[in-house]
Amino acid sequence: MKRLKFDVIGMTCSSCQSHVERAVLKLNGINKAEVNLLLNNMVVEFNENLLDENTIIKAVRDAGYDAKISQNVKENNKKKSLDETKLDETNENIKSMKFRVIFSFYLLIPLMYVSMNHMIYMLLKIDPPKIIMKYLHGTENAITFAFLQLLLLLPIMYVNRSYFINGFKRLIKRAPNMDSLIALGSSASFIYGIFAIFMIGYGLRT
């Protein structure tokens, strides 16, 4: 029996862990497969006469994820331990997520203002600014009102595109996870919003 450790890429929840584990255990020649979600790795014990590491990697990819054999990484001519490498990857993921959250939040503020400013002014019992009344209120400004929200939404969707890429990829592989739920819900709302803009234009025309 041969024992190997693999780095698994793309897992985000316990469901992902189960999908990867089941995909590998189905292979002929696998004695044991243990997937660790927190460390994003997998330890596999298998009969090297029946299959090899490439077959195992292919099974993980067919399940909608990616894998590679774990190994120490050289950086600045110094060997880094696997734990240090994992820590670097985790820190990079945290930085990326922090950037996406802050970027999305700053764009969400004007988006919320545009879409709900009339409610805000009603709550405060004051009149909206004249420029808002001129360009965003009234039937004649309906397309502008809707299209401006679309333009503010697009950068948010783009910077968070990994949810859509990963989510639909898992869905196609019949291994949906939380990313798939986010991707489906957000895409449904987005598509309906596009449809609503067309219907507003049609309604104004007729």
C-alpha cells in the first residue's frame, strides 16, 4: 500500500469535504481516504498496482475540485514547511476576502441610496434633493433609476465572481455547495432585474 498526501483546492464547506471523499473512495484500489477541510488536504492510502496519483487527482477534478500532491515549497532559496505554505495561502485568502468585502460595502452604500432613497426621506419626513427628484424620481426616469442600480451592481458581482465560477462549476459536476446556492440566488435576481428593465421600457413605450 502507498500513502500520499494531496492538497485539495476549492473546498469551502463540509459538503465539499464529503464530495471529495466519496469521489476518491469510489476508485478501485483505494484503501482509505481522509479529507481535512480546515487544512484543505487529503491523505490517501491506495494500492499502487491498481491506480496512481494521477487517477486520484482526476477523480477529485471530476468531482468539481482540484488536487495536487503536497510538497515543500522553496522560496528565497529556503525550504518552507508545508504548514508555513498553508499559512501563507490562508493569509492570502483572508486578504482577498477582506478586499472583496470592503469593496462591495463601499459600492453597496450608493446602491442602497439609489434604490431606497425615497424611503429614507419619507422616514425622515423631508423632501429629497432637487437633483434626485429631477433624475431618479417619476415615471419618466424609471429606466435611468433601474439602469443606474445595474451599473452599481456589476462591479460588486465582478469582484465576487469566484462565487459564481465555483458555484456553477460544482453544480455542473453535481456536487453543489454554498457557493452554488449564492450563485443561483444572485443570478436569478440579476436575470429578473434585466427582465424588469425591459418590461419598464416596454411599459413606458405602450
